[in-house]
Amino acid sequence: MDATGSDETVVPVYFLSDSTGISAETMGNALLMQFPDTVFERTTIPFITSIEAARDVVETLDAAMDGPVPPLAFTTAAEDHIRHTLLETRAPIIDFFGLHMERVESLLGVQGVRQPSRLHSVGDVKRYNTRMAAVEFTIEHDDGQSLRALDRADVILLAPSRCGKTPTSMYLALQHGLFVANYPLVEEDLESSELPRPVREHRERCFGITTTAERLSRVRNERRPGSSYASAGQCRWELRRAGQLYTEHHVPVIDSATKSVEEMAALVLQTLKRNGGVPSRERSKARHSPDRKARP
């Protein structure tokens, strides 16, 4: 934005898809992040499933071309008739599907089906059901609400309150189908040199999260302004003691102050892979057995 604060420097960005739009957003934003000094106004238009809908989008893009700043559009539309209609716009459009599909088909020697919704659909029923079961488990085990069946967890996130456990847990469950529990380290836990009893026998699946005292204090003040819970001194003490616990028990540590949820999840997955991966075949079979009863 220029020195006058004019909105004319804001670049309109459109993410277009004949499915959910998640892929277009992910790939488009990966590129836009490389331009930190540019201000973008993002609009997602999903489920463009007919020629009529595609023509409406073209009208929207063409109208935006008459505005103060030309728009930029990203599309992952898979069906050829939808893609070709969208490409009729006067607006510059980056066609991720078109850019890469023919190349992949050439390399494989096989024609792709060119159908929408295959990445985020229920097409792979087993994988979808696993992800939904992971989400249910993760919701039940959010913030230490339930301590039963922790042996079913693939990952256990440990951290003082408000360090970013919940969004990381949900991302791992929804995107990767991992069963995640997160456990808040309270003062009683932090005064001890031992890991909290409920997670002690599962240390190899634990990951510690930390942040800066300044950021933690700011986040806590949004919930309980002016409280001792949100004071900088309390935050520093909790983070220091949590760090000592992580070090003493060899718990891998991820800093939520410097990493996005996606980056934190990638580090968890990378560590699991390096350690041989989880769940083990035995735990995976037990977890999905219909006859298995949850541990109280």
C-alpha cells in the first residue's frame, strides 16, 4: 500500500475451482507469500460445476479488469469444458491443472480422468473414514478433556495453555488422519521434574510446543486481560519450566512463534518418519478393531 494508504495498490486475487477450492488456495497462496510487500484481497469461488457458472465467473473477472488494479486468478478446475470457459476471461489466470496435467499424462503414458473433487472427496472411503475417526478422537482429547485411550494416540502435544496445541492437533487429524491428543501443562505439572503421569508412558509420541513469553502473554490477555495468568512473568516461568521438561525427557520441541500450523505439522510428520513412523502396525490394527474396548 502506498504512502497515501490508497486501496488502488490492493491486488484482487481469485481462487477458482470446480471442487472445494482448497487446492487452488494452497498453491496460489504458496506463490503469493513470496510477495510480502504486496497487499492482496482474496476471493474463493468453489464448485464451478456448469458452463453457466463458469461464464458468471468470467463476467466477474472481466468486471474486475475494469477496476483500478488488474486481478490475478488461480484455477484448479479439472473438467476441460469448465477450464476452457474460465480461460476466456480477459483477466490473467494461472491454470495449475492445465500447466501440469498434460506433462504428467505424457510421463505416465496414461490419460487422466480429469474429474473434479478427487483430492478432497470421499472417493477413498477407507482414507476418509480414517480422517473422520482421527478428527473425532482429536476433538475428544483436546486440551486434556479426556485421558482415556491415550495408547491410541499417534501424537501427543504438550504445552502450557494457549501455545497453539489445538489448531496443530486439528490440522494433523483432518489433513493427515493422525490421532492426536493434546495435554496442557499446568502449574502442578511444571513444578515437577517428571512428565505428567497420564503421558509418562507415551513419551516417544510426545511433542513439546513453545513460543515467546511476549506472544503468549498477548494471546492470554485476549482471553483474560490483566490477569496473573496472562502476565509476562507467569508466561516466562511456564515456558522456561516447560522447556526444561522437554530437554530432560528428550521431547522434540516446535516453536509456534516462528512457524505456521502447516509448518509445525510438517515437522511432526518428519520426526515421525525419521523415528520409523506411527502408528505401528499392531496399534493400527488394534485401534480399528470393532471388538476393542477403550481403556478407562
